[in-house]
Amino acid sequence: MIYDLIIIGSGAAGLAAALYAGRYKMTTLVIAGEFGGETATAGTIENYPAIASIDGYDFMKTMKDQALSLGVKLADGRVDSIQKEGSAFKLSTKEETFEGKTVILAFGSRRRHLNLPNEKELTGKGVHYCWTCDGPLYGGKTVAMVGGGDSSVKGVNFLGEYAQKIYLIAKGKEILAEPINLDQMKKLGDKVEVLTETEVTTIVGDKMLEKLVLSKSYQGSSDLKVDGLFIEIGFDPDTSLPKQLGLKLDEKNYIIVDNKMRTNVSRVFAAGDATNHFGSFKQDITAAAMGAVAATSAYEYKNQSKT
């Protein structure tokens, strides 16, 4: 079967695109990758219009169910290769190969790592990248959060429900987060200590994380003993599929799109955090809006090709 549209990614951008494509009665397949993207592990969402508060995973599941109710198909797996063959695109996962007339890239971006020795070896053994997933493991314990932006502060607030002590370690001089989240963090009082202009230089541990070595002395020592380390320092776009298709990228490797989410390659559209649209402002609401526009552009192409 050759689908009218194949969407890569099942976060807010991909599922919003699927919803609109389903309403346009396009034969549509979503190749999920990691279901729900970052939103599914983001904890409570409170800044999406008309929804006062909702768990991120439940939010994505609702969007998925909406799309499936309109006949959209969902496949598990990660797309490893994509190539244009005549009037269709061939997309392959480890298990299957699919064909589509148009494609929307909505696979988000990848979490940044500190790239320190021992980081990979201790991942899941004291070093974590998902505070909603692993934060509850640290009830009554001491943890550190490396960051300095809004996501790291939200992470600290979440960890405040479990951990006894939290260190927020920031490279910059100040913490840049939404005032409402900063206010919530301040309510945690002396449970939280903010260490600015500080970096983690070494992650120490054999079978489990034992301590961190800091670039700046804290209470007379550069050693900081913690039970867990959470890393929340942003994301980098995945360039593998865009490069296979020959898409134009900006200086930060985000896919360049126009206002209709069109890339430089005909019949290939992109939406969400993988694109340069809206700059560094990356939210569920903007991702969903881009997904809706991308699906509409794919639908417009389908109608034009009939004439």
C-alpha cells in the first residue's frame, strides 16, 4: 500500500498532523518512534490553552486516540532510512518498509548529554535524563539537577515531592525560567540550593553514582555527594533523515521550513522541534500548530496533483 501521507514522530507535532490528515480523509500512517516524544515524559502540562492541567502521557494518548478514530494507522519503530523512489518515498524501520506519496518529519530532537567519562556507564545507575520517569526513585535522598532553563526548574519542582535535598547546578550566572515556575521552586525553601556559574566536571562511581566533582568549590570542597543526577540541558536535532533527503538545515542543524512547513524538497514537510520555525521557542502549542499546517500543505499538494 502507498499511503497519501507518512508522518515520522508521535509527539504533539506528529499527532496534530495525523489528526488533521485524518479529517482530510488522507490515508495516513504515523511511525511512532518513542511514543509521545518528550511531552509523554514531561509530567504535568499546565500551559496548553483550554486545558488547565493534564499529565503529559495522557495528553499524548488523547491526541493519538483522536487520530486513530479518524482512520489513521500507527506503526511502532524508528525510521532508519528514507529515500525517494519515483513518485513515492520509501521509509524503512528494522522490521518493515512503508511507502508514502508525502512525508512529514516530526521526530523532535535528542537530549543533550554532558559527554563526560562514566556518564554512559552510569546511565540508569544514578545518572538520568527523565525526571518524571526516575524522580520517584529518590524519595528521601539527595539529587542534583544540571540545567539552568525552564525545564530544569520544572524538574526541580517535580523532584521536590520526593527528594530530601536538591542541588540545581547551572553553568550561567542566573536561572532563566518562567516566573511561575521560579516562584514554585522558591516555595521549596532550603530543600533546594542553586549553584550558579558551576559545572560538573567528573561523574564518580563504579557500579553506581557516588559523587560529582564540580568546577567551583561548594562549602570548601569540589566534591558533591549525591544519590542521583538528572541532566536537563536542552536538545539537538537529529540530522540523519534530513541529510538522507538532502534537506536544507540552518546553522544549528534544524530543518529550514517556510510558513507552510515546506522544506526545499518537494512533498517533504517538517513540523515541531526538528524545525527552525519559531526559533528557540519550542512548546506543545507551537508544535501542534506546525503539525496542523504541515498536514494541510500535504493535503493541498494531493489536490493539486489531481489537476
